[in-house]
Amino acid sequence: MNETAQNPHGANHHGVHTEARLIRGGLGALRADLFSGAFAFRPLPPLPAGHRAVRRIPKRLRPYGKWLPHGLIVLAAAFVFFLGVAEGGSYGDDFVGLVQGLAGAAPVLLTLSRPIAAFWLSMAFGVFGVVLGGVSYDGAYPWTVAGFLAHLVVMTQVALRSRPRVAAEMWLITLAFGVTVVGYAGNGDDSLMAMLVLSAFSLSAAVALGGWNSARQEVAVKEAEVAAKEEDTLAERSKRTRLEERTNIARELHDVVAHHMSVVAIQAEAAPYRVENAPPELVQAFVTIRENAVAALTELRRVLGVVRAEDYEAPDAPQPTLADLDALVRNVREAGLTVDKTVTGAVRELPPGVELSAYRIVQEALSNTLRHAPGAEAKVEVAYVLGGLGLRIVNGPPTGLIKTSPGAGHGITGMRERVAMLSGVMTAGESADGGYEVSVFLPVAQAEPEGDAS
């Protein structure tokens, strides 16, 4: 014999437990939906600007169209109020009619801010209507006319703004209330049946409309996400297009400038042989021109050559350091600029990034002097201090004997970027005598002394 046959009460016992769990779950859901936070503030949101109902309103009234649901609820409350007053007047009791109208309109208005509380208030006024009907209206059970309409409006509003389960719970509570009152009073079957049928239709329509609105919102959200992704894709595509265009420009720049610099180097090397009895100064000038052209060509290929092909390998040329400043100053002097270099402090080896940036800053400052103040005197001061490296490049005003060469305006910006990359400080501006001064401080972290930590 199996276990079920041995214990015929086992299946029933299991079924009882299952039913108990279902009942507890239903009561828990009812408590969460209609009791917990029943008086929570949940204001009715206005309609969005692009809502269909707003678009059908005349243009001059569209700014107020978002309050259309609120206006309809207020109109429903006013209708319930006047209906209650009229009902009371038909029985010759204006005061009772006024109280009844207020009792019906109050829960309708409360749905604007606290919909669950409005439902319970409507149920409470239903009890009031039962007492009122028994006293004044010769047994108008279970609802007065105003109370009937108010309860129907309140349940529909709550269903529109809640999950479908709440609509079913409200309908069952209304059913239980109506059956209790009808069973107690012995009449009101027609009113109860009308409430159950009409509320079932209205709640079903509200749940369907709420589901449709939720589906539309989900579709709108997905469409917005798709549109955002498309915008990101277009932005990325535009960015990639700009980068490709810049790459093409860089390639063309590399090709054109490299060609002309090569021609300059070759002509500078061949020029002394085309001049009979060329003076040593002229020969040295052509040598300097060739060296500068070759150096510029090498630097150009190192910086821009990477864009010519993906497998391009930059030459392993050593980066300039502060030890190369003497050669830089000598080169600038040969170009016709009087430069005085001063070094203070204990010369020491600095991090490669600081060395390279310091060299480039001095190089750019002297190049600016050659372009904007030809014939002027320049001073380069390098100070090795405990916290880092100080640079000061200052030049006097242009002499006016040599025409200045306009620049692109990126020299100072490039220097500032280098200084900012190293968390340094830079000031640049005209000096009191009409010249220009660039002051830079590049911090250098001090190395901790090696030793046993004891």
C-alpha cells in the first residue's frame, strides 16, 4: 500500500495547508495594497505636453491642457455635490441633501492627492448613506444616488493609477459591503446589482487603459533609448570622420613638408660648391641651414609619420634634455639672436618628462622671440631648486630692423599644456620694457633616501 492509502487524511491535510497559504498571501497583498500607506501622498500627475488630448485643445489653451484630468475630477465632484443636494431637496430636507452632497464630493476630490484614502473615505460615507437612507429616504439601500456615483468614480480613479490587483480587491470589498447591507436591510438588490455590473465594466476599462498606457510608456522609453543610441552612433561616426579627415591632413602635411625640407637640406648642402671662394661665414650658414632642415625633417617624421601606415615604426631617436640646451642656444645664436644662458643651483638629473618639457618650453620661447622680436636680446635662466625646476625666458622689445613673422598662436598654449601635464605653474606676458617674459616652475618629487626603516 502506498503512503496515501495508509494515510487518507494526508492529501486533505496538504490541501488545507495550501489553502491557508493562499489565504495568507491574499490577505498580505490586500494589506500591502489598501492598508499600508493608505494615506500616502500620491498626487495626480499632469498630462505630458505631447499627449493626444492636449494636442486637440485650442492652441491658446494648451498651456493649461496638462491639468485636464484634474479639471474633470473637479467637475465630477461638483456634479456629485449638486446631485446629493437635489436628492435631499426632493425629500424635503435641504440640510441632509447638503451633507450628502459634501459627503459624496469629498472622496472624489481626495483622489487628486490620496487615492487609496479616498476609497476608504467613500466606503465610510457608504455606511453614512445607509444610515441616512434608513432615516430620511425610506430605505435607499445600500447607496444613495450621489453615494453610488461617487463610489463608482472613486474606484475608477484608483484603478487607473494602481495595479490590476487593486481593482479586484476594491470590487470584492464593495461586494462584501453591499451583500452585508442588503442582507441586513432586506432590500437594495437592484442597487447592489447595478453597482457590481457598472463597477466591473468601469474597473475593467480602467485596467485595460492603464495597461495600454504602460505599454505606450514602455514603447516610448525604448524609442528614446534607440534614439539616444542613434545619436551616440552619429556622434561617434562624426567624430571618426573628423579624425579620418585630420589623419588625411596630417598625411598631406607630412608629405608636402617632408618633401620641401628635403629639398632645403639638399640645396643647403650643395650651395657652397656653387659659389667660388665662398667666405667661411656663408659656408657655416649653409651648414647650419642643412642641420636645421635635417633635424626638422627627423622630428616631423617622428611626430607625423605614424599616420602614414598602421605598421609605421618611429625611429628610436633620443629625446632632447636640458643637457642639449647649449646646442639649442648655439643654434639660435647662429640664427642671429643674442642669447645669454644662466644656470643656478646644483645641476642634477631630473625625470625624463621634466627634462623633455623644459627643453621644449625653452625651444618654443626662443622660437617665439625669433619670430616676434627679431634682433632683440634674450635671457634663459635655469634654476635647480629643492622642489623642482625653475625656468625664465625673457626677451627685450623688437629692434624694428627686421620684419616680424606672425605665428599661429599655439606656442603659448602648447607650453601651458606641458606645464599643466606636470602640475606646474606658468606665467607669460609682456614685460615693463615692452619685451616678453615666460616663467615656469615644474615640481619634482624628491626621492626618499634609501635605508633600513628602523
